Amino acid sequence: MIFRLCALFGGMMLPVACFLFACGTGEQNDPPLLTVWIHSAQPAERQTIRDQIRRFNAEEEEYQVHLTIIPEDEYNGQVQAAAVAGDLPDLLVFDGPYVYNYVWQGILIPLGPLLPDVIMDDLIPSLVTQGTYRDTFYSVGTYDSGLGLYARKSHLDEIGARIPHGPEDAWSIDEFDAILAALADAGPNGRVLDLKLNYQGEYFTYAYSPILQSAGADLIDRRDYRKTSGVLNSPAAVAAMMRLQRWFEAGYVDPNLDDAAFTEGRVSLSWVGHWEYSRYHAAWGDDVVILPLPDFGTGSRTGQGSWNWGITRFCGNPEWGVRFLRFLLQPEEVLAMSRADSAVPATKTAMEKSPLYREGGPLRLFAVQLLEGYGVSRPRTPAYPVITSVFSDSFLDIRHGGDVKTILDRASTIIDRDIAFNKGYPD
């Protein structure tokens, strides 16, 4: 029987990777196969994993890794269908916050007991948190992610804005609002901010739920993950999302349908992740500075998360999957994927070797945010697919001028009904 390796990506433009393993046997004289599914991802990521598999297969004598690439918009459906049919692949990739739902469905086996301590100790803490559900480690990424504000330094200098030196020094939300107004007055059309409205789906939760967390609110009560009422629709959450809505009402936000608002100079600020560094730096060189997201009251926060690897319960020989994971987590392989999408390296060893992320590197802010606890994982609950769907829709309603409290009250009601229907998602 041949098992396939699947990769599930959550539909946002983030470099995050999560894989599951299931092991099978070959036929006749062919070597056994460890099959891999991945989502289509970005071209550089696809080529990197192909190259990594080629290198691994050249060294491995006992079995071979076989890759299947599934279109991103079909990926989760394929994984769910395979799970129902009992036909999951050897290695599955999936977006980090989906691990909790997969564990609840019984798809994954614990990964922690299979990985050596030297690897676990080298992982950056944000990835350990992301891969852990109810004190058990189930999935591991080869990179992580983060958000920041890309800014034109010359534009900030023109209005006399200070340049924050790190997340502990972020602009307050009042300071940020004043900077938006000053940039709008100095510009030709008042549009000064790119919020990547050309993205969709999961990205909106990833990018804008940190507003809630920075304000002292959240997507759910993380003490027991049983309710969102009083948290998602709290006064702090409503006030924070009203701030966001006012940026649209004031005309500060460029629709960015062509994904060129920052590169063509239409805006001074872009709220986005590390993956835009190469493109933005190519456009503006050293005039680009990367700053932490504004502080809505309890400190700057950033989204984080990656695609992750894991092992399915159908795996006949999990050690084969672990052997491949250990290969991918070698410093040079971690750096190869980091180079493909400018993502934060998954291990401290690789980070120290990265020209982009080591001390003094141009993307060091993203590393500091993850190493020092400014990154917030998406809620570690099987309810997450419902949470992100509802919050993404709420973001769009807020963007288009709906009453913020009404929108968040409705979102909280929908999510809490799902949790209640599933009896709190017990083990």
C-alpha cells in the first residue's frame, strides 16, 4: 500500500508549513515510499521543497519520498475527504492553527516523543507554542512568520515622526493616528496606508486579530477556550476595531487592488509580513524601514504562525517521517526555505546564520518579536476554523462601515453557539 504525504495551507499569503506523515511499502523491487502532499504555495517554496526531497532521496537508501502538489483552494477539502476515507498521506502539510482541529479529529499522532531533544531545544519558542495542544507537541514548522509596518523613512522624516527602535518602543495608537493624519495632509490624495486588502480569508485573522490582543481583548477567552463573549465583543475590542474603521472612513487606506500601493509610492506605510521585504527593498532601497505594529494599549503585538509538519495516525513507520523532518530541520535546509520566502528561520542555530535575521540583519525585528513574546499564536482550539471564518467576515463588515459592536456581538454569538454545539470540543 502506498500512503501519500499531504500538505495543508490555510489560504493566506503567509509562509507557514505543517506536514503529516503516513508510511507505506513499495511494490516489487521498488523502494518503499513516504508520500507527501503539499499545497501549491508560492513558486519559490514549491521549488525549494522539490530540491529538498531530491537531496533527501539521494542520501536515503531505505525508502524514497514522493511529492504530490494540490491546488491551494482544494487542499483542505482533499485532506478532509482523505481523513474520512482513511486514506491520508504519509506526510501532511497544514497551516499552523489547524493543528488543534486535526488533533481533535484524531488525524495526528504526537510528534514530541519522536523528535530528539536537541531539535526541540533549538526550535524558536513561537513554533513550540504553535505545535502544542493540551501540553502535547503535534506539529513542527521549518519557519515562522510575523508582521510589521514597512515605512518610507524619508516620508516620516518630512513630518517629524520618530522612528521606533523595537516592539517595546512602538508608536502608541494615538501617535499612529496622528502620523496617519500628518502623512495624509502631506500627500497628494490622503491615502497613506496599505492593509493588503487584495489578500483574503485567513490573512485577515492573522493580520488584524493582533489589534484585539494589543488592546487587551482577544478572539476567545484563552483560559479555557469555552467562550468568546465578553472578550471578542468587549469594550476594548469594540474601541480598537472602531479605530481601524476610522482609517477607512478618513480615506487613509489604499484599496491596493494591484498589490502595488507601496512599490509604486502611493502610500508611505504597509501593514504586512516579512515576505514583502525583497520586493519593497528592490523598490526603495534603504529608504525602507521596518517598524513594529502600533500599541493599542497593552503593548505591540504581531501575528505569527507557519505551515507545519506532522504525522498521521495511519503512519505505519513514523520513524521514516521523523527522519525526513530531521533532514528538513538541519540549519542549511531551514535556511534554504527561509531564502525562498524571506521567512523567519525555525531554529535558533539557523537564525544566527541568516544574513536577514541574525543580530543587525534587516529583518531582525521579526526575529525579536518571536523570541521575546510579542507574537501571539492564533487560538489553540478545535473551534479555530469557525473563529477565523467568522472574524474574517467581521473584518470585511467593519471595513465597509457596519456598526462595530453589532458586528462583534454577532460574531461572538456564532462562535459560542458552535462551541456549545460541539460540547466545548472535548477530547
